[in-house]
Amino acid sequence: MEPAVKESALESLRRGEPPLDREALEAITVGRQDGIWNFWQARYLEDYIADGGSKIKFFIGKPGSGKTHALLLMMEEARRLGYVTVYLDARQVRLNKFDSIYQAVFEEVDMQAVVAVYCGTVLERLGCQAGQISSGQGMGNDGHTANALRLEVQENLDTLYHNRKINNNFAMAFTQLCSDYLGLRYLHTEQRDILTGWLKGRSLPAKVLKPLRIFTKIDKYNARNMMASFLALLRLCGYRGLCLAVDNLNALLERGPLGRALYGKSARNEVYESLRQLVDDFAGFEGAFFVFAGRPELIQDEKTGFKSYEALWMRIQNEVAGLRPNKFADLFNQDNLIKEIFTVETCLELQERLNDFFALDSRLQREDLRCLVDTVSMFSPVRRVIEAIVGEYGAGGDRGGAI
């Protein structure tokens, strides 16, 4: 690994954040078999979701409990398994009605790459290649055969219009992009941008959409239907589905630098209502695994947290609570898992991994680590131990990290 990349990863740990570099992230991961991401991978991503199911999870834990770390590892595993992955930070994107969530997701999706993959599956199904269409080389060299091949490819693209799982306007926009990609029909750059922008949920005037036979806009009323269309399309492309992680959902309860709430009551309730609708409609999705992560205030604060919106809280609360962490629960508390698996032995292994990977010389003893793990703190012991190992441990306040 490049020294600059390694130093950047170490600096992230000093700030109380997990390193974004995959090699560094995996090098310092302990308790892999017990990690919630490993459970989600085995039980959902490789099984239930891969077979066309869908699931939404809420992931709660103290600052520094490993939430972001777990989400990043889940993203890596999901990509390896053939999912399209999207990671969103609720502090960086504005969440209101579901169309805002839809837009935030699609801004991260490379639609041109999806178009290319889908076109590839169509050509593979017909036993031809893109070059045969553009060069006129089909089963013969005469123009009639080439035209017949192009017509057959276009007819295969047009089958999207008859797929009941895909909205007709969504199919219209996507199919036109595919036809343009394959050279069957040509779009101007402006038209291509309009269709891509519409698929991403951007607000566009009707006068530019109508010539392209798009007669609706993506809004709070149809955004879930459009998301379901995209999920069905991903399956046709050969992807297993979409894995979405929304981190730092506690931004809904936070205040900005000037002390003003980032979300007023009305805006916050709009988000809660969107989540409530999403929970209710999620069974209609195909190949979707969504995780919303945040701090314990989301369930502890009865005035502004989940409990303040009864319609949502009734749907996600755990009706049966036990002493052991229930990894199947739709509302999972990372702190309960940390209490069970983050032992002194785990801390020693973590210290060894950090020393080896970053060439540190930390020599914390068992008693030091036991004190860090057992001392009550507003932070998770995971963060406190890491800060001690990398030499930046202190009794200071929250520096805004999100491990």
C-alpha cells in the first residue's frame, strides 16, 4: 500500500472514523465471524435477497461502535456478490419525502454502466455482438440481413414495455438510452442528458420530456414505483439487486453550527412517513437490502426520535426483547453485540493488527484494555480502545466521527 494511503487511513482512525481504503479496513477488522455484516451477508445477501426477496433494517449504536465500519464491509461483500451498492451519509444529503431518497440513490448510480450491461445481456441472448449491428455484419453481408438483426435487437429491447414490474415511462426512457448506445436510434447529447436526468429524478419541464414520450415526473407519489422498476431492471441485467446503506440518520435530530435544527418537526416527520411507507411497501421490491443506521437517540428520544412518529415506531420496534442480540431483528442494536464480543482478547488482537498494518508500537496491557472496555462512556469502547492504540486517546469530547 502507498505510504500516503496508509497515512490517510491512520488519520481517519485518529478522527474516530473507519478508513475508506478496503485493504486497511479489512486489515483491522476483528470478530469477523460475529460481525453483523457477516450475518447479513450469509442470511440475506447470499440467500433471501439473492432469490428476489427484500429487507429493510434499522441499525443503532453508540458513536464509535462500528456502525460505519460494518456498513462499509457490507458494501464490499455486496459488490463482490454482484449487487449495485450505494452508500449515503444523511449529514451530506437532504432526506424528506421518498423522492428525495430516490434522487440521492440515483445520483450515485452510473446509469450509463447499467445501460451497457443490459445491452450486453440482450446481445448475448441473441448470440451477437455490438460490432455486428454497427458494421452491418450479421449472418450475411447483405443489408437486409443487417436490418433484420437490428430489428430483432430493437424488438428485444422493446419487451421492457410489456414487463409488468417496470413502469412504462421508466421503460421508455431506459430503452431509448439502450437504442442509442447500440446505434439503433440516435439521440442528441441534450436528449441523452434529459433521459438520464429524468431517470435520476431531476425536475425537468414537460416541454423537453414530451418529445421523448415521457409524460410524468418522478415525485413523492410514484418514486417507490420507479425504485421497484429499477430493481426489476437490475435483475434483468444479471445483478442480484441493490444494497443501500444510509448512515448517520441521527442527523434528523441534530443541530447545525448556529444551533438551528437541521430538520424541523415537519421535515423530520416527512422522513419518518417516507420510512413508514417504505416499510409497508418493501415486500413489493425485488432484490433490495436497505440499512438505515444512526445513534441511540433515534430510539431514546421520545420527542424527536422514532417514537415521536407512532406509525413508524409500531412497525420497527422489537416486540420481544432478550438478553442476547437478535441479528434477525429489523431494529438491531450494535451496542448489545459489542458487549458480547468486544473482550480484552479482542482488544489485544486489534492492537496487534493495528501495530502490524500501520507499524505502530502500542503496548497496552490487559489491565489497560480491561479498564477501557469496562469504563462507562458516552462513546463505545471500540472507539476508546482504537484511540488509545493509535496514541490519540484522551477524555475529550465527540469529534464527530462515525466508526
